[in-house]
Amino acid sequence: MAGKAPHGDPVQDAPEVGAPQHSAAGLPAVGHTLRMATGQMGVRRTALTLLRVNQKDGFDCPGCAWPEPDKRHTAEFCENGAKAVAEEATLRRVTPAFFAAHPVADLAGRSGYWLGQQGRLTTPMYLPDGGSHYEPVSWERAFDIVAEELHALDSPDESVFYTSGRTSNEAAFLYQLFAREFGTNNLPDCSNMCHESSGSALNETIGVGKGSVLLEDLHRADLIIVAGQNPGTNHPRMLSALEKAKAAGARIITVNPLPEAGLERFRNPQNARGLLGAGTPLTDLFLQIRIGGDQALFRLLNKLVLQTDGAVDEAFVREHTHGYEDFAAAAKDADWEGTLAATGLTREDIERALRMVLDSERTVVCWAMGLTQHKHSVPTIREIVNFLLLRGNIGRPGAGVCPVRGHSNVQGDRTMGISERPTEPFLAALDREFQITSPRRHGLDVVNAIRALRDGTAKVFFALGGNFVAASPDTDVTEAAMRRARLTVHVSTKLNRSHAVTGARALILPTLGRTERDLQAGPDGKGAEQCVTVEDSMGMVHASRGRLKPASPQLLSEPAIVARLARRVLGSRSTTPWEEFERDYAAIRDRIARVVPGFEDFNTRIGHPGGFALPHAPRDERRFPTATGKANFTAAPVEHPHLPEGRLLLQTLRSHDQYNTTIYGLDDRYRGIRGGRRVVLVNPEDAERLGLADGDFADLVSEWRDGTERRAPGFKVVCYPTARGCAAAYYPETNVLVPLDATADTSNTPASKSVVVRLEQSVHA
């Protein structure tokens, strides 16, 4: 029955295991989508809602950031996008009666899946100091509580303002403006945990910390390399773009420790071949690389390109790049023996890849978390830039870098100024526009925010969306740090783990979702529906308009929450027109247009169906705004991850019934897992070497230089065709194994994709 949440928390420790699948989507995806959507929304609401997802006059999917084509299908959504919409547009409600029946201690013992299934939050809730239950609170009192705690701080830098990637451009801009008027750059965001490594590498090498391709470039490419990414689960609509590229003659190399069904074969549910036929094979060459071996692979490919007569675009290198000689000298040191050991590949594999590279005039490299969450992630991505620069594949149609972002506006939030290390030009423009003096000292990223909370130097934590506790590394450390805070505040649509791990006092502030109508006073005070905007993974900005009646009359929009909070905290010392911004979001966009480059005439341009592309100097002009004025080759030493005897290198990953920390269900049908999440995927030869059999249960114990034991107990061993020496298990269950101090050089991103673990056999209760 739609609208009814499960009563009990299902057992998750004895999953059933079958054979992995070798194709994605098709009729099974359609059926699964409809069952989940109608179970949450009912039939009529499902039809009305899903037909507006990603339409030019509809709302942006709250799932991934993959861009929409100019010509949209009637059903312009994927299975996991439909799950995200269904969870937000659900008929289930979490009321004050729910909190009265469930003390915080009870919520803390529940799974993330159970919490998410309870439905939409409806009322501001407050946990007083020493209290056992959340209780209803008025919006006015909630803002007073936040103001009391912020005003009691010895320094604004004792506060932390976190942002999730689902936050709109308008809300993000107001949020960073409020934080800086308050006096801090402590603006960590989910980018710190995902593509910070991409931004660090790309800013240094090409001058823009974003991808350089548009959707049309993928369609025009001769060769697409997909590295460290599983689009079949994490960005399913990307498969349509790959299918279109294949139809135009492109070839695809997949580089990944695990075979993934979506990159093997795509059964497009938009056509008969996909629904009823065999679908489209996508990958032409699968390089099953060992975890962390990507830098070594691209370094050797670069050496081989340098050794091939006529393969280097010498005119491009001469005119547009810097540092070529040092890079070329370093590349010459790459050797076959070391590369084969680091990658686990064969010489034949790499030579075949080289032939495909040399045959391509237009190459795109796509990547995601499989490349960004290692100690050496930034040098790895720099090496990919080297690879593309050698043959002039940046600033050429059908070619370029393509970091594929997760949350639907995670890139836009950074563009709006959500950054702990803002640039001086941005701060200067903000100060001119609002007649303020923003702080110049760098703030805290996610890892440093956790350290500050742990050490007592941060005392108030405010989150605009997200599930910080479940998303962060070193779970025990993170939870202990959060409990040391004087106040934790979460602006949320649904329950999650972070609401159960609180400071001395806590607030839950319920907000509108993307699917819902946002009615504000308007510029004339007579009432006007508002739209918000988002930026996709390829720098396209477009409007999003919800149409559903809000889940509760007590919900406020994110811009309204930030504007009211700012008025209460800053008071008369702020001359910013917060009330005007709440009434009419067009007023916010007018200010964005004067502060953020590329947003000129913002309100007019979002009226264009499909929105507009932000400028990108390397793509648009072959101009590289780096310190040297050119694209920079780099020559970092190649990292060869060391794995002690009897240990495995673990990567954390998502199941198919999951988006980030949101768990939609307990199945991962593409990998053959049903009814549970505590599984560890291990190569059969490794399992035998470690004395484990398929179906045994083991504790996962990570090893780190601090000597602390980090243990995740009771995982079912699944013999699986992963690369030798490598293992995989789902997060957030395995975040407990990721040391807080194990981070990527330069970006400080948690190294969640390369955790040294040992497996200790355990008795399954």
C-alpha cells in the first residue's frame, strides 16, 4: 500500500547470492522502477511526477548530475532517478507522533534503510540538552536556538556550515553569503569527499576545475575511456550517451577493478531493441585494473605515445602547453615490469589499448570516485590530463576531460562559492556587491571539520542537506566528534543517521523537495511560484520547478530557511536584503549575475528551454587560465600501492539500490546480491589463499599507521570476479574502516577506494 512505511528493521546480515548480470536496464529495470515508485507514491502520483522529471518545464532529478539532451524523451529518467523522486514524493510522513514514539537512542539503533523508509519530515523538531526525544518546535524558536549558540561562540570559526550537493544555486549562494557575513569560511561540502581531487588536478593543469566536454562531445568522440566509474548504477542515463556514441562509431575502453553490467551491455528501455532484444554491447576493451593502478597505466601509455612517430600533436604542445620536457623525461622511466605489477594487466591488454588510442583523433576520458579517492588521486588525474594534452585532446570538439559528478548540483554549489578556500576574485566581487568584508583565512574542509569537532575547536555544526555522519570516513571518530558539539542542525527532507548522532542540542529543520511547489510572496507581495536553478556535470545551468503540493504546510524552502536564519543571527548589522531574497528568488539571481562570472543576464537566460552553458576557456577558446598561462604537463612520481602479505586492498562502493548514503532497498541485482548489504566481494583465488570459502563470514579489519583497530564485523564472503588482491564492500557500512587521516595528497579527500584490510573469519550468529 502506498504511503505505508515498514514497521520493523529488516535483517540485513544474511543476503542471498546469485550470479552477476551482464546487462543493465531493459524490462527488469522498468518493472523495478514501477514497483518502487507506486509503492511510495501510488499510481496516479507516480505518473504525474515521473513525467515531469528532467523536462524543460519540470524539475531536475534530485539524483545524479548527468546532463539532459536537448531533445528529451517523455520518460527522461533512469531507474535510480525514479527511486530518488519516489523517496522524495512519497506519501509517507514523519510527524511529531513518530518522534514521541521513538527516542533518539532507538533511532540510533536503526539502519539507514529503515530511517529513510519512514517518509517525509513534516515539522521542525528540537532535541533539548539532556533530552531523550525530539519534540516539536516553532520555526521562530528554532532560529532563536541557532542564534543563541552562534552568538555564544568565542569566534565565528567555531561554527561549521556544511552543504550537500542537492542544494540549489540560489540557496547555496545565500548560504555562503550568510556564513561570510557571520565571519567564517568554514564551508565544507560533499565535494570534499568526492571530486575535490578532480578540481585540484584540473585547476592546476588546465585552469578550470571542471570537465571540458559537453554532451555533444561524447556523441562525437572516436574513443571514450571510462575509468573508475560504474554508470549503470551511479549515472544510468550516461549509458544512453555511450550508446549514441557507439552508434556513431566510437569505441569504449573500460578501466575498472570490477566488471560492471551497465558497461558490458545496455538494454535501453526507450527502444524495442533494449526492451525486447539483446541491447547494445558497450565496452570494446575491458582493462580489469588493480585498485590504484590507473596512474601507472596512463604513465606507460604516455611513454608509448611519445615513442610512436607522429603520435604527438606537436603544434598543440608547442603553442598551448608548459612543462613538456620534464614530463617527457619522467615518462621515459615508465617500464613494463613495474606497470604490469601495479595494474595486474597483461602486455597484450595495454598494447591493444594503445592501438585504440592511436587510431582516435578525438578522445574523451571519463572518471568518478574510483579515481578520486586514493592517496595519489591528484597525480593520477594529472596523468590523464598529460595523456589528453599529448594528442591535443582538450579544446577540440569530441574530446576532453569528463569527471562525472554525483549529486545533481554539487558542481553548482562550488560555482556559487561553497568552498573553504574561496578565490580572492570571488571574495572581492562578493564584498563589492554587498558592502561587506569577507574573511580571507581559509576555512575547514570535511576532514578538518571532523578534527575540529573532535578537538572541541568547533562547537556548532549546521548542515544544509546531506547525511554527514554516514557519508564521512572513520565512523566511530566522526560520531564521537559530532556528539561533542554544543548544537547540531540538519536541514532535511527525510530522516537519516545524522539525526540520531547529535550534539548536546539538536534541530531538524524540514524543507521542500525538488518535486514540490515553492510559493513565496513574490516581488509585489501577492504570491508567486518560484523556480530554482542547478548546474549539471557539464556546466549547463537550467531551471527546476516543482509542481506537487508540499508534504506539510510547515515546510520552508532552503532559500527561505537561510534568509530567515541570516536575519535572526546577523540582525541590524547586515544590510543584505534577506527579506527580498526570500520573497523573490529572481532577486537572488540578479546578485549572482553581478558576482559570479558567466551568469550575466541570469534571469533572462534561464527562460531559454534547456538553460545555458557556462563559459569554459579551455573548451571554448583553447585558453588555459593557469599560473603559466598554458596547459601544464606534470611529472609526479608514479605511486605503486604496497600490499602486505595476506592483506587485500578494499574499495568502498554503492549497491544498485542506493544513491550515496540513501538506501532504497537491500538488493544489488546486477551483482547478484539480494536481501542484504553486509557482503565483501573477493577474488576466488584470494579467498582460497586466505583460507576462506564462498559464503563464509568474516570481519573486515583495516590497517593504518596509527595502530588503531577499525573493524566491520560479520560480512558474507562472496567469491566474485574482481581483480586479484582487491576486494569491495558497500558504504556507509564500511566507512568505519577508512581512517580519518588517510586522505589524498593536495585535495584531502578520504582515501575510501584503497583501504588495506585483513579478513578474519567470524561466526555468523
